[in-house]
Amino acid sequence: MIRRQFFFALLTLIAFCGLDATSTVEFKYPSDANIVGHVKDSKTGEHLIGITIAIKGTTFGTSTDVTGHYFLRNLRPGEITLVMRGMGYKSQERVVLVQKDKTIEVNFEAEEDAIKLDDVVISANRELTLRRLAPTLVNVLSDKVFAQVNASNLAQGLVFQPGVRVENNCQNCGFNQVRINGLDGRYAQILIDSRPIMSALAGVYGLEQIPANMIERVEVVRGGGSALYGSSAIAGVVNIITKEPTRNSFTFNESMSFTDFSKIDNNANFNASIVSDDNRAGAMVFGQARYRSPWDADGDSYSELGKINARSLGTHAYLRLTDYSKLTGEFHTLSEFRRGGDRIDLPPHVVGVAEQTDHSVYSGNLKYDLYSNNYKHHFQAYTSGQIVNRESYYGGIGEIDVNGHVGGSLGYPIPQEAYGNNYGVTKGRTYMAGLQYSYDLDHFLFMPSQLLFGAEYTRDELNDVMPLLAWQIAMDENGNPIHDANGQVIPLYPELDQNINNYSLFGQNEWKNDRWSFLLGARLDKHTEVKDMILSPRATLRYNPTRDINLRATYAKGFRAPQVFDEDLHVGVVGGEAQKVFNDPNLKPEISHAFSLSADLYHRFGNVQANLLVEGFYTRLNDVFTNEEQPDQHDGIKRYTRVNGSGAKVFGLNL
């Protein structure tokens, strides 16, 4: 019944959005109506590379070349508005009359905007919006910051984002998690091009696996965001926007750093892009190779930084089908070997402690945008997916003593029965598809507004097995095989299959102008692991008394759904014993109520730009997940039951 209602909603959305699709009109070639020009820095007079020049109300545009010039060919005659945007510069608009068989020159003097007030962001309301006019506070981390701090991956650059803390939670394997507003990584949603395809499995090492050279910018929204992005967006979202080709170019970079002036961390990467002369198609390819040597800080033979050997390759392409429609696709593959512990040169099952993973990750997305010729209607269809194949070993045999000598040394081999057996094979599949429609109203009740609604479907599949344990039979404390209700012997570690479906409907209306915005929205989810429908309302208020003063208040109700398989951002292994977590039959989702108030203030002192942000937040968590240890069954596995706790409060102040 739920599936039928969901797909009926999708069909209704397609039909409604298709009403305006016939209003798109293609360019008629050749009109020989052209615009040329350059973009200079207003202070230095330097020609600027990679500044976007777009035609307002269409998907059409170009960017300045290596000389700082641009060229728009064969435009439709009539009055158009050119929009100039560039990272770190204030946006500008220029009204131009385009005439057949004529070429006109339009130049721009770009004014620096170091505080990025005029950056365009999408994470606040799912539509492109100037950052100073966004209904919620969005912080932007540009690719320029990644270059300045020599960051080779997302984790190394994200640490320079205020209000966000990236921490290393294991000195052996070196996995990272991001903390937002005092909550750990389980409460933050990582998005790639606004799509939540980073599963719990992929997110464990995902911060270090995303190469910096594929990132255009990172948008961070603090506070409850589930009304927009679903489960686990309680603390906030980290939205990774991938690079799109803007001009013909090729770059290569190699950086080398050393830990303790002895252990190397080497990164080599390249980007190559090509754009057609008429700017209707473009493609880019990016790649990276990274090698990091293990580092033992205190000489105890155990690593404080583990070994990493990683490769990545990807592409991003677009095709403008008409003046008002655009098809965009992105695909990348990551391969990473990671090893920490002691005696890293030996196989993991014969050392004291080993944490080793070998990942192959494939991710991609496809998006279709369609606008009406008056730019009031915007329809979007999208699909994304991620495949994760992982081979792992977590555990160790400890310090083996053989006749008073260290086991594994010359003449004193480790007994075969002492070898570790905690090898794991894990496969994860995440798929999602959705439709979204927005309509700009000139006046609705008391001011202009933007109506947005859509539907999404997400499926998360996971298969996990520990082969050497799965081949063994579980034994009771007397050494007898344990049987199930059907009389079959139980394997020591049964194969685990998890399949989760989530159906979502969302909608919102944002009344807005340059001074005020008021947003009301909600998201409705039906999750496999939750009996009842989950409603997540959201409300925001923005007031800009001047361009340089942004005041905001937000409320969002969010949720985090339980899963049968949850690494808690790390595979827990204690004393070489595997851990398994089971959901209580009456388990309810975690529910959050998040409030925030912020004042975002800007001022220029001559050539100095200053920004003061004061943000207070309060989050109430109900039915928090907690694990209760179960009686030992003497089969080498520690079992826990995930139950609901009483709750928690998290509050604080960001300056």
C-alpha cells in the first residue's frame, strides 16, 4: 500500500511538472548574436580566470579563459541579464540587448568578497540561493582553502571549517569522524552533490577517501536538517559539491609531506577538462594517487599513523539539451588499502594487533534539470548510487609466548592454532532516486515565495560475513554444538544480510525577499526498521536589516533510524572477540528537536573585511540508542541489544 501511494505521488509530480516543459525553446543557429568581454579584479586590474558568466533564467553560460576573457556565441536576440559570479568575488548583473548579426562587448570589474556573502549555495533549501539570503546559515569551504593548506582529501580541509571538528578516533586504522554542534559523526549526514549516498559503511573512512581535487566546494549546515535530507542529519550536513568543467584546461600537482621528518605522505593528482565552443557540453577527468608510510611515534612497534595506499579516478560531464534543460553526470571510483597496528610488513593474522581494510568504492549520480522560459518553474529528476566492496581484518593474537620467547621470532614460530581468524568480507549497495519541483510565485498571501516539493526512494543493501568464523560451529560451555529451533547447527558467525527501504515525501514554502524570509516545510518518511511513519517539520526565519547583518532563527525535528548493522563508525573488536548488535523488537527511532539563533555580522575597515558570527544551539534527543551487553554464550562473540535510552540534551555557543 505504501509503495503504491509513493509511486502514485511520483507519477503525479511528473505529470504536474511536465505541464510547463513545452515552454522550452531551442536556439536557432546561427543567429550570429554574440557577446564578448573580460573580467578584471577591480583592485589589481588582473584578468581573472574561471569566472562564470551566465544568462539569468537559463542553464546557459560560460567562464573566462586563461586570459580572463569570455565568448557567448549565437544567442537568441532580445533583452537578457548577464550574471557574473566567482568564488571570492561579489556577484554582478548586467542587462544587455542582444541583436542578430551583431557582437557586443560587456566587461566586468570584479570586487573582492573574501567573506563569501555572494557565494551561491544549495544546502539550505535545495535550490541555488545567495548565501546571505539563505534561510539557514551555510558555511562554505572553497577549493582555494584546500589548495592553501595543501589538503589532499576532505578530512584535511574540513578541519579549517569553524564549528566543525574532525577527529581521529583510532591510532591503528586512523578513521576520522566529523563532530558538529557537540554531536558525533553518527548524527551528521555526508552528501555528495546533495545526495545522501554515503552509507554507515562508507562513512567510516569516507572523510579521507574523498580526494580534494574532485571538490568544487563544501557546504556545511549546522543544526537539524532531517526535514530536507532524511535520517541522521540531526547535527547537520556536510555537502560535497563536485567540480564541473568550465574551460579547456589541464593541471597536474604533486605534494610531499613528512611525519617526524622521516615518514612520507605523497600525493599526485591531475585534472583535465574540455568544453565545447558553444558551451553546450563539457567533461572533465580527475585522478589522484596517495601513499602514506606508517609512523610509530614512541618506538613500541605499534603505529600511531597507519599505512595508506590509495587511488582515485573520476569524471564529471554535462550536456545542455535545450536552452532551459541540462543533463549532468558524475562518476568516481576509489581504491584504498589501509593498515595499522604492529609489524605491518607481516600478514595481519600473525601479529599482535592489526586493523586492515581494502576498499573498492564506486559512486555516481545523474541529474536532469528543466526550467520554464520565465524561470519560474524548475523540475529536477535525479538518481545516485554507491557500491562498496571491502575486505577487512580487525583484531590480533596479542603477544604470543613460545618457551619464554616472543612468538614469531626466529626459531620460535607462532602455533598455528593461535592464528587470528577475524577476516571479514563486506559488500554495501546504496541506491536512491527522486523528483523535485519548485515554483516561484510573484505574490503568495503576503510576499513573494518559492514552493518546493518532491519524492525520494532510497535502498541500502549490506552483506557481511566473517568466513573463518562462519565455517565454524557455535559451541556451548560444555563443548557441544548449538542448534536452532529446526535442529540445524548454528555457525559461529552467521552471514548477515540487511536490506533497508525508505520512501520519502517532502515539501516546503519559503516566503522571501532581500530583507525577510520565512520557511515552513516538512518531510514524511517510511523506513523499513520503523513501524510508523516519521514526520519531520522544519521552520526558519531570516531578517536582514542591512546587507551586512543576517539574523536567523531555526527549528527542525529530525530522526535517526536504527539499523541491524551499525559499525558505530568503527568495527569494535575487544580481545579478538567479534561484536554483534541486535535491534530490540520494540526499538523506536531517535527523535531530535533542534533550535538555533544566530547573528552573522559583516563590516569593512578599509581594505580589511571582518565577520563576527554568534550562534547558540540547543538539541533535545529522545529515545537515544544505547547497547546493553547480553550474557556470554562462550562462542567468541560479544552480543549487544540496541535499546532506547532516556534521552540527552546538547547545547552550546559558536563564536
